[in-house]
Amino acid sequence: MKIAIAGDSAGAPLVKILEEHIGGASVHQINNISSTGFYADLAANVAKLVIDGKYDRAILCCGTGIGVCISANKIPGIRAALTHDTYSAERAAKSNNAQIITLGARVVGPELAKAIVDKWLASEFDPKGPSAANVEAINKLDQR
């Protein structure tokens, strides 16, 4: 699984910690992807990399995780989830097939962030499971 990870200036320290925690060739920190410096552009550009198949999943960090979550979700086909606990991270994958999770560097500490990422990466969506119809309904919203 190829994972992109990126953050704005507030999220950068957490991005570094998480990149080291995940480790290996499967995680790639995305730098300088936004020429404007706005987290909205950073999140949208990373989301496009996921939609284009260059990455399977992504982790985005800013101060609260809210701005990058809203921004990533503006890209059709993306399901990004704000996760501040391990249960939400698990359900983001299993119930919502979220390709992106977002974290608030000013909200969660490094150890909790690591646990959140670990739980999300270990969780998979079942396309034949009970949440499949809900995810399909979410996907149809892109056509509105």
C-alpha cells in the first residue's frame, strides 16, 4: 500500500513523526505540493494524487485537521475523515472506505496519532458488508 502524508506548517511536526513511525518505502511525505501555501490547496492536491491512483491512501495534518478534511472532501470521489481517536479511525476505513484521514496536530499528541494511524491502516472496507450501500450513496453525491 502506498501512503502519502502531508501537512501545513502547523501539521509538519506531526507529519515527520508519523512518517518515521510508519517507515518503509510505502510512505511518502509530499512536500511543496502547494504553490500558494494554503492548506486547502495542499489537501486538494494530495486528494487528487489518491484519486489518480498514485497513492492508495493519505494522511493529512493541520492544526485541527478540520481544514484539510473539508478541502480534501471537495475533490470528487474522495472520502476523507477527521480522526481524533482510534475508534473513528477504524470506522473511517471499515464503514466509510475513507481513503484519507486527517489529524489535528494541536488536538492529538504524537502517541495517540500513531495509534490512530495504526488502527486505520490495519482496517479495511468490506465492499460486500453492511456499509457498502451507504458508501455508494456517498459516492452518488459527487454527481449532484
